[in-house]
Amino acid sequence: MGTSCCPPCTDSDGKDNFDVSGWCNGSNGYFEDKCNGDYAVDYYCQSGCGNCAPTYRYCEYGCSDGVCNLQPTTTSTTTVRYVAKKRTWGDRGGLPPNIAKPKKTCFDGIKNCHDGSCEEGIDCGGPCKPCLSCFDGIQNQGEEGIDCGGPCKPCPTTPITTTTTSTTTTTIVQYPTCSDGIQNQGEEGIDCGGPCPPCKIEQPDIVGNVLKYTGRGSLLIFPILLLILGIYYREKRRDREAEKKYGYIIDSILKERGLTDST
């Protein structure tokens, strides 16, 4: 019986070489290094019967002709190449499922687009929480008034001119704020509620209320007592008058019958 030999495999740039664009010629065909999006694809000779297989690397600054683009340094005239972890996936076509770009989020410190819309600022607006602005109707981010002062445009002032016979006085009225000591701009209390911080809830004075209503009750008792005494004396007076009347009738009857002393 004859002995079968595997055909030789040739890799022009050596195994897993992402610095040079090359090719691989093996038993399964001829393949040239290439780019797949931001991934560099390098073909190399596998052990065994000389098949060519791909390996992948993510390129932070893009890919050209199967090689990751260079990144200029700030300390010298030389350049460096971004190095990522390499994974061998085999000649299955496409990118391996466990290699992906870093996910863009609302907490990565970068103004970018994700989840179907773009951020208006760094990690705010669009798919993230609303950005602080000078147009949100809220006194925040060091503003002196609502959407004015601090990082926003100056709060407006209203000049009021008073003319007299000899002098003219100009009074500057400040824009309402949450620290002017005046209940205005829809506040529920002085500098609280509405567009300002919530007002503190005062606890009721239970003892004071009890004394207050007890004092009112004592004022009502006095006229009631006077009314009761008046009714009592009126009834006593009627009883005395009735007693006199009945005594007179009895005396008359006794006199008619001669039962009383006529002298």
C-alpha cells in the first residue's frame, strides 16, 4: 500500500502576523489577508494536513489591507500599532460571535450614539437622562434664577424710573429668585415650593389647640348657667303663686262650712 502525504501549506508572513499583509496557500485553497469592518483577518497554516485558517484582531483605529491602522504617538515621531487579543475561529466565514466592539452606554464618559439615538452631551440627552441646560425651566447648575445667571445668560433687570421736580431716581428690580425672601414666582411659601425646594411641613401645636378650644368652651358655659338659673326661679315663682291661690280657695271653703274661727 502507498503512503498518502498532505500537500504543503505556505504562509507568506508567518503565523498570526497582523503587521504585514500577506497570503496563505494550503490544501483548502489560497487566501489573502483582508479586513472585515474594523477587524483584521490574517490567514495562517494550521497544524495537520496544511489547511489555511483565519485569526482575527479588533483594530481601534480601523483596518486597511488586512493590517490595523497605525496610531501616532505624542512623544516621538514613531508610531505604534494598537494590539488586541487574538482569537482563532477557524475558516467559518464572518466574525466570531465572542469578538465585539465595546458597547456604548450612558456611563462611558463619551458623547456618542446608541440605542437608536444620539446623546446631546456627554452621557446625557437622547437615550440618556436629560442634560442640564439653560432652557429646562429649573433653577440648577449654579443658576441665580430659573435658567438665568451662573452659566446661563444674566438674569434680566427691570429699571423703574421715578421723575420728581428736581431729580430722577432709577430703581433696579431684581428678577425673582428662590433666595430673595419674597413669596413670588408661584412659590407655596417664602422661597420654597413651586420652582424652589419643597417647603418644610410644620407640626401642629396640639397643646395650644386644646387650650384654645377649651377656652372657647368656658365662654359658652356661663350663658347656659344663667339660662338654667332663670328657668329655675321662674318655676319657683309659679309654685308660690299657685300655693297662694289654692290656700285662698281652701280658706273660703272652710269659712263657708264654719270650720274656721270667724273672729
